[in-house]
Amino acid sequence: MPKENEDLAGALRHYRELLEQGEYYEAHEVLEEAWHPLRRRGDERRNLAKGLINAAVAFEHLRRNRPKSRRVATQAIAAYRRYRPLCQEGIDEFELFESCCLKVESLCERWEI
């Protein structure tokens, strides 16, 4: 497996761990670093990764209870949901992406968004 794919796989694992710990900002940062090479290459997984990043940002706004955090979170989760269908069997790292998506969805239920 090439180094870039190892970095993506590691970032997805770390992202999920951070979500579980409630470290949403850090989860966003970790995955954003892995997202940049996907974006530059036009990789088909770039939008799915971006959706996961948006979701982590949403949870961070809710956690901080900032003004208008519910509205900002709702918009970010809408962006995540636009890209969620891209998580299909056959993409590289499908299991890791799917695991992250399931965690995001459980957090959406928890935060009622």
C-alpha cells in the first residue's frame, strides 16, 4: 500500500477515535491533512472525506454552544449528507470510511441534527 493510502487509513482511524473522545476539532484537523492530497489529485474519495470534515466541524460548534451553532451545524451536516452516498463498497478504505460515517450518524442522533 502506498504511503498516501497508509496516511489516509491512519487518518480515518484517528478521526474516528477522536470523535469517540469528543475531540471534534482535532478530528477535523487530522482528516483535513489527509484530504488535501485527495483534493489535489481529484480522487473520488475527496468529497466523502470533506463531508466527514464538515461533520466534525458541526459537532465542535455544538460542543462549544456558540451563537447560531445549531444553524451552522445543520448546514455542515447537510453537506456531509450530500456526500454520504459516495461511501460505497468498492472504494479504497471502504470499511474505514463506513465506520466513520456510522459514528457521525450516531453523533447526529445524539446531538439531534
